[in-house]
Amino acid sequence: HTYYIYSLAAFQQVFYRGIEISGSPTPGSKEGDGGGEEVNVSARCDLLRRNITLCIFNYIRRGLFEVDKLTVATLLTLKILVNDGKMEASEVDFLINGGTCIDPGNMGPLHEWMPESIWRKVKALESMPRFKGIGDSMQSDSDDWGSYFDIEKVEESEIPGKFKDKLNALDRLMLLKAMRPDRLINSLASFVGDTMGKEYISQKPFNMVSTFEETSKRTPIFFVLFAGVDPTPWVESLGKEKGISAENKRFINISMGQGQEAPAEAIVKRFAQEGGWVMLQNCHLMSSWVPRLERLLEVVSEDAHEDFRCFISAEPPSMASMRNMPESLMQSCIKVANEAPSDVKSNLIRAWDNFSPETFESCNKPNEMKACLFSLCWFHAVVCGRRRFGQQGWSRKYSFNTGDLLICANVLQSYLDANLTVPWDDLRYIIGEIMYGGHITDSWDRRTCNTYLQVYQQEGLFKGLELAPGFKSPSPNEMDYNAYIKYAETSMPPESPLLFGLHPNAEIGYLTNSTEKLFFDILAMGGGGDGAGGDDNSNTIREVMSSIQDRLPEEFEMVTLSLKAKPLLEGPDGPYIVVALQECGRMNALLSEIRKSISDLDKGLKGQLNMSQAMEDLATAFVLNQWPGRNPFSKCMWEKLAWSSQKNLMSQFADMLLRVEQLVKWTDKLETPKCIWLPGLFNPSSYLTAAQQVTARNTGLALDKMTIETYVTDMWNESEVKEYAKDGTYIHGLFIEGARWPRGKEAGDRFEISGTTCAGSLCDSKLKELMPPTPVIYVKSVPIQSQWEASPVGYLRHDPTIYECPVYTTSFRGPTYVFMATLKTKENAAKWVQRGVALLLQTDK
């Protein structure tokens, strides 16, 4: 993150503080042969190492986002264990990098409960000595291992069979990473706590006094702003203890914005001479001015008054790689990132705490106000807490804050006072489209927000409406202000995705992604057992280069293809032919860049060319098993020329080979596939447009009067497709997140659409089945109906039997949106909206 920048001077200062807190050394004993002196020196060194390590860790941790604290603690722990000789570097490397067996062999009875991807990882474990024979053991004791696999908190359970006595703490982490990566975060926290001490995991509440003691006239404090966190009271209360306040004009708080530059600079200069505290808030809004501030602080701090202090606050950039603060300022500041708890109960109570009994008494409908306001606080807690589920929660990051809640509460009271009955539609529109909706830029996220309001803001609030499973809206007639707080503290079910309307799989997916990110970050920082450089990296780079070069396909002969396509372009399949030519052209550009960049890197490694930044970035990507160019600072062109993907290097390269194979078959005779692997195209929407063009030509309808709708067939394999689809096309290879499509008898009665047999409707996911595949899908071109609503994402049907489902290229969602599918549902579509159900063209593996 661009905020994680520290200077050598800061490190030295913290290093010496670690020595200071260790106290003075105890003199050694003079008895015997002087051995006592050696024991004291050794103990003294151990004490210094422990205190200096903890002091530096706490200094770093104070400025870390919550999501990164365990990453740094894990990295530190593994480095120390390897350095002390308590763990082998090769074992730590295996934990970080993982492994996958190319030919794992027959699964035997394990296929009944174990996914094949996990079996490959389990067999890869056998390369480590203490895991020899674990695959055979699992097949012999399949039921025991199956029960172990299904345990919710598997990290607290005994490992089946003989391996419970053979495996040490690090081995258990390896096993969890292979079988249950969703539980590895909790296990890692326990591992770090047991190894380094609980203080490395359990952080004390933020202490402004102790933080202030580390400051000086040359060292500002930089507060990272988060929703629900305001550092102003911390600074004001401490200032009053020190005799510095707004009343005696020695403390000034400035909210930065246009026109505030000159006043801020004047105050900094005056307080640097006279002594005083200045707090400059929301500096992220003035990113072009902040470098001037940094230079000003550098100048005035040279001979500043001893009581001069500068406090700065800013929101973090939306992406970790973006820079909104100068690097030199980040180096000199003491950084404080004190995030508010993200659980629903804490968010709800904190939201309710913004109001008082007078809030109800000032309204002429106090009971209605109580019920609606409690529901509004619940809504606020849910939309804020939903962020932690990643893109399945919100496809983009939104800064919902307490200000939104307070304004909505004022609107609520005004509308209740001005109307005889509760104007539900007006309230839902103002809250969902204007107040909270003002933050939202994605159409599907806006639908999610409005769906929550449809569920939470309605007449049922006064009749025990269920806000979440097991948590009903209490009767306002029986509740006062404090009773609502007590109800939230005592009656709320345990924290789970169900409180947000999500499936339990959402948490499994979130924890699994957190595990993968943690180890990737460690690897990217050179945190493997052997460090970051050396011959091992050179060998890895050459192996990856050789593997890619050996399998890299030849480019398509575009001249020959164009000549072959020319007489067919005016035929009925002309639009499809155009798509094929475009896809081959884009694939050629990617293949050419891959071939050239690898050749250049090879020459650079041999000393035949100077190593450029692009070559360095390519080599780094090979070491990290990352698709080159995915790092936003990389100079490599692979990512810009490829399709959107979350896969690692070798997985995406294998995916590219499959795409080339499909194009080779397609262009052999330029016959349109009966069923296209839609995820295998650079621009899948162009193929769907081609399907509409072909239908428009056949039916004589205007292209701009047509759209598409989707029907899920009863064919689970593309080989079952024997005929071309009428008025459309068949597609396969899609996955569904947040739900699943039933198979066989579970799909129910079959029905026909234009000669295509379809079956099934959306149903609940199976536990641990995060992205199940879908059957072949029939994409049908249809004329636009007058009752349909045009929107930025497609034509909305508003049909209760249809779930309007977004289709994305990857699980990153947001900017990877492709088209809207229409999926059959027997349940209320609001359920699938809250669950974040979407179709994906590819998984992340």
C-alpha cells in the first residue's frame, strides 16, 4: 500500500525505544569461572531482541489496515523461525507457494466428497517427508477424512489416523491450506500467537497519549480515515489535558477544501513560531496541495516551538497502488489506522448511539419513528458490513458513513411529521437513490441497496418483521431508547452471512480469498524461506520461460483467413465470421507480445541486451506466478493485450491454449460452432451482438429493437448439442456464484422454448460449492417489449418469475460486466439479489 512507507530515521528511533524499555542490564555474577557473565549477556540479548522486535512491530501495526495485520505478523514469525533454525526454509516455501500435483492418480472413494482440485493439492503434500502416504491413508479412511473435511472449525479438530501424531504445527497449516483454506486465517492467528506471544495477535485499544509521546515538533501524526471513525475527539481531549484547546486559541481544526490552502499554511507558520496544535482534516481532497504542505512542514520544523504539533487526516485511496499522499510525508509521519469493528452488532449499536430519546419525542409519530429508525440503523449496519465479503458484497467500494445515516434520520422525521401515514415509497427512494445511492456507481449495487430497503422499510416493521433469520423488528409500543440497545445486545443471532441475506458460502469464499491474498503478499515481499533473490529465482524464471516457449502456439495466418472469409461475409453467418477474424487478430497480438518479451528477457539474462524495466517486471511476474502486467506499475504488455482474468500465470496460460484451440477449430472451415465456449472469447458481447444481427437478418426486425434473453437447457455437456439454436445461439462454460442450478430430477418438469428443451430454476448453493458450473444456456434474440424498462445494464422485465442476473467475466465483477441473463426463479428475486447471485465466465483457479 502507498501508505506503508517508513524512513530509516523512524526505524532508528523505534529501535532505540526498544532498547530503552528493556531497562539497564543486570551485572553478571563474579563467582566461579565467569560463566554467570555469559548467561547474563545471552539473556540480555534475548530480552533486547524480544523488546525491539515487539516495539517495531507495534509501530508498524498501528498504521496497518486491519486486513494486513495478520500478513505482517505471519511474515515476521516465519522469518524469525527460519532464522533461528526452528523451521526449514523449504517447508516455509512450500506453505507459501503451495503445490499442485499434475497427475494425482485415481481418487477412489474420495470422489464422493472431495473436489478434484483439493485432491491435486493433497497429493502434492506427499513431496514433504512427513506427508508420505497421506493420499493412501485418506482413501483407506475415507469416511473419517470426509467427516474431518466437513467440520466447521476443522482447525480445532484432531487429524484422522496416524497423521495426528506425525504432523507439527507448520504441517497442520500446510494441510489446512490444501483442504480447507477458509479456516487457515484463524489457524495462522493461533500459530503466530503461540509462537511469538498473544500480543502479536491481540492488539490493545488505541492509546492517544502513548502515541503522542512518540511525536515531536518534526513528526506529524497521520490519521487514516475510516467510516465510523473520527480522530478529532482524541486530539481535542488530549489537547485539553495539555492545556491546548480551541478556547485558548492554541488548537485549530481545519477541514480542507477549496480555498483553505492559504489559511492552513498561515496557521502552520504561526503555530510553528508561537506553539500550538493544528489539525488538517480530509487532506485527500487536496492531493495537489499536500506536497506544498510537506515542504512547509519540513522548513518550519527546523526551528519550531517545542509545543508545535501537526495532525493530518485523509481517506485511503480506493486502490492500494494509488498514491494520494507524498512519499516523503508518509515516511516522516506517525501513522494511525484505527478501524471501527465491522460486525453487524457493533455497527448497529454504534449507529443507534448517534440518536437519543429526544429524537423520538420531537417527532409527532414517536412509535413509527422508533421502528423506522431502528430499521434504518439495521440497514446502515448491513450495507457497511457487507463490504467485507468482497465483490459478492459490493462490486465496488463505497464510503457509506454516519453522515448518510444522520441525514436519512432527519428526512425520516420530516416525512413522518408531514404525512398522515408513513410514505414508504418516498422514503425508500430518497434513502436508496439519493442519500446512500449517491455513493453507488454500479447499477447492480444500486439494485442491492434498493432491495434491502424494500425488505426493511415496509409496513411489516410494526408487526414483527424479520430483519434477519432469528432477528425480528421489536414492537415500538413496548420499547424505549435503552430497550432497543439491550435487544440488539441480547437477541441478535451469532455473526454470519445470513444476517446480510448471503449464503454461508460467501464467508467461505471471503476467507479463502483472504488466505490466498495473505500468502501472495508474503511472496511478493520476498517473504519465502529463502528470501527474495539468488540462483533459485533465476532457475524459476528460466523454467517458466522454457515451459511457455515450448507450448506457445503459432500465430494465425490473417491474410489466408481474410481470403477464406471474404466470400462468406455476405452470407447468413457473416457477423459470426467477423467475430472470428477479430478474435484471431487479438490473439495474434497477444501471442506476438509473449514471444517477443520472452525472447528479450532471455537475451537480457544472457547479457546480450541491457535489462529494461519491462524485462525486470516480466521476471518478477514469473517468480510470483503472476500474469505479467497485472501489477498496475508493471511495464509488461501481456495484461493489456489479454482478457480480464484473476487466474495465476500458469492457469491463465493454460486457459489461453484452450482459447487458441477453439479458434483453430472455428477457423478451419469458418463454420460457426453449434455451441460456443463464450468465456473463451476476448470480447464475448460481440458474439452475442452477432447472434442478434443474424436473427435480425432472418426475421427482418430492426437490430435496435432487439435484445436477448436466456434459458437454461437440460444439457450439461456441449457435446449434447446437435443442432443450431433457433433465433440465437448456445453457450457453455459459465459458472454461478451465490446459487446453483439443479440437475436431473431435482430440476423438475422440462419445457420447450423454440424447440430447445429447458429445465430447472435457481436453488440454494450446496455448502463449500462456491462456483458450480451451469448447463448449456440458450441465448435467444427477442424483440423488445413495450412494458420492459430500458436501463444501463439491459432491459428489465420486472417479472416475478425471472431473476435478472448480471454476467461478469471474473469474480472481480464491477468493470468486467458483460450482459444481463434472465434466469427462472420460483422464489422471490429479492433473495437472489441479497445473495449477490451472478454468472461468471471463469473461476479464479
